[in-house]
Amino acid sequence: MALFASAVVGAVSSCSSGVVPRGGLIGWRWTFGVLAVLAVALAAVAIRGLPQLSGEAPRGGAGLLAALCTPGIAAVNPASVTMVVGFYVLYTYIAPFVDHAGLG
């Protein structure tokens, strides 16, 4: 779930910071390349700068399926997925209309 949340945060922050409009100015390949280089540089800084810590012993738990079946989680997950899918559908399919109207 944390990986999914990170992907959504990346998409939202890139759109709000103007990466999507800049992709039209310098090309999406250059934008992708610059962001990839920044990600590798950040990973290198994290590997060198963060201290080594000992891990925890694994704990026995009910498992992922039991967590997903928790009443609150079972109700929120479909709503979250629907919202994220709607977000991407909006960005994907509204772009031609915005371009046609001369707003983009």
C-alpha cells in the first residue's frame, strides 16, 4: 500500500509542480530522463548518508488478507481505487478537449 501511495503522491506532485506542462516544452523523454537522474542521485545520497540499523525480527500476524478484510479498510479501498482511476481518466481524456479549446 505504501508503494501505491508513493506513486499517487508522485503523480499529484508532478502535475501540481508543472512537470506535465514542462513536458510539452522540452519533451517528455527529457523530463523523464531528468527525473530519473534526480531519483538515482537521491538514492545514492540516501545509501551513503543514512546509518545502517539492525532490523526487527519478523512478527507473526494475521496476514494481508486479514488486514484487507477489516471492515473499515474493506470499505475505503474500493473508494480510494475509484478516486485514483477517476483522477487518471480525467487527466487522460480531458487533455484533447483542453488542447482543442486552446487552454493548454
